[in-house]
Amino acid sequence: MSVSEPWASGRVAASVTLTSAATTKHGVRALTVIKKDGTEFDTGTIQSGQTSKTIFLPVGKQSTLTAVDFDGKTVGSIIVKVSGNKII
């Protein structure tokens, strides 16, 4: 991931790179950011063969970035937290 966007806005645009198998073999059709309280922060749809997607992450709060397939099942997820000027 790489980020850009003014930190003062409370969110950053994160460019997420997907493997070539993400949409073909694993059927990823969306990336969703879920805040720690369980509410959805952002969602972005993914097309077959797509290998990158920009999605917003909240600044200063832990969230989970989840890859979802066409049936709505979780393919994979990671916990992310944006603070200062980097993703940890």
C-alpha cells in the first residue's frame, strides 16, 4: 500500500496492489474498510483482472481492510492503522 491525501482530512487515499490471482483465482470483487466499531468506512469494487485499487482509510484509527468475493465471502483481511505519515 501507498498513501496520498491531506492527513488533516481525517482520511487518506491508499493505493492497494492486488496479486494477479486475486480476481481470477480467488474471485475478489470488492475491498471494504471496516472501522474498529464495526461500521463500514469505504468500499471499492474490483473488476476481473484489476491489480490495483484506491480506497480511503481513516487516520488515527485501527481498521480492517477486507477483500470480498462475488458471494460476499471474505477472501482475506488485514488490520491497518494510519498514523503520523505512514501506514503501520
